[in-house]
Amino acid sequence: MNKRTCYAVVLLMLMFSCSGQNALKDNLTVLPWEFSENESIPDLIDSVEFIVLEAHPEGLFKKADKLIVQNNKFFIFDMTGQNQVSVFDNAGKFLYRVGSRGNGPGEYVGIRNFTTDEKYIHIIDNYTGKLLMYHIADGTYAGTKKLPFIAHDMIIAENGDYVFARQRMEGE
């Protein structure tokens, strides 16, 4: 799957998962875009592909709050519904759910956000103040790091460092 197709998949996921977010809608400008079969899709997208995801009991999600496409896999985070990360292959077959809820090793109380790199799926659990890591190949638990702050999102820099984002709380 090329970069332009990935943008189309992300665009479609966002279009179908943004219902009920009034705060987002208030700050969003929607431009109507209609095209006939004779018109071309804008240069940003060279093709649109619909992938039907397998309805596996462990992979069901209410809303796609975040989507990462990497290594021919779709990592879908449902924060407000199931509070889980589900992983599908590029044909839509459910592969695995990342981790499980609880207080034991490798378990999370609640996922705030996640990201991936070549080896791991990194999950922020602000309830326990932990960053949990799972192997990207199969979702098995790989380790935990303590977070000394509340993080809302993160990326992993090219040199392997973590870059965290947080939201200012009222009164800070």
C-alpha cells in the first residue's frame, strides 16, 4: 500500500468516526467535495480502497480514535468505546488485541494513547503512570517504563527518543 492510499484510508476512517464530537466540529471547516466518474481525485490521493475489517469478537471497536498504518498492519485505537488497540492485516483480517485490562504485569487500567515503532506498540496508561510496550509482531507484553507525568500523546523520534505531548490543565 503506497503513501497516497494510506492517506485515503486515514481520511475515510476519520470521516466515519467523528460523530458526536461537538468540540471538534466547532473548530472544523468542512468543504464540500463532490466528484463524478469523469472527474479525477485530487493529487493527494491516487486511489481509494475499501477494506472490510473482520468482525472478530476481540477486535470489535465502537470508534476509531486513532489509526496507524505500518508494516502492512492497521493499528486501530478505540479510546471512548472499548478502550483498546486492535490490529488487522492489510486484507482486514483480525490479528490480535494489544494487552488486556487489569493491574498485573503487562496489563493496563486505561489507555490514553499509543504509537508504534519497528519493534513495539507503546501504550500510555495515565491511571498507573506507565508506558507499556508490546511486541509488534504478535502483541505479547515486552516491558514497562514508569512515566513521571501525565501524557496525552507521543511519538518516537528517529533516534529512538520519546516525545510526549500533554494538555495544560485549567489553573496551570
